[in-house]
Amino acid sequence: MGILTWIIFGLIAGAIAKAIHPGKDPGGWLVTIIIGIVGAFIGGAIGTYVLGWGDVDSFWSPRSWLLAIGGSVLLLFLYSMLTRK
């Protein structure tokens, strides 16, 4: 995937993850993109190393979206656990 595709993918996955995850989440659209991209890396690592799904490289693959959104929700959950007072 090209860099523009990663940015769009990150924005959509991060926005969906923010809608799914309850509570106060950080930042605006730039942070949402970063959350989505980092979440995609986390989800991809889980899919490859834990679930054994292999390399998922298609933008339109449902696995790619599920892993990216799941990784983003996990990232938001960890953020909320670390910043809880």
C-alpha cells in the first residue's frame, strides 16, 4: 500500500475504533490517523504471529479492516488504562 492509502486506512480505522471505544480518547484527526496506523500494525502483528493468518496486504480485505480496527481499539484501551487516575 502507498503512503496515501495508509493515511486513509488509518483515518477510517482510527475513527471507527474511537466510535467503538467508550470514554475520552485523545486528539483530533491527526491523532486519529496515527491511532489507526499504529493499530493496523498491532492488529497485523496479532494476525500474523498469534492467529497465523499470514500476511494480509489487501486494502479491501475484511481481515485487514478487522485487524486494524481491533488493534486500534486495543491501543485506545491501553491508553485509557495508562492514563487512568
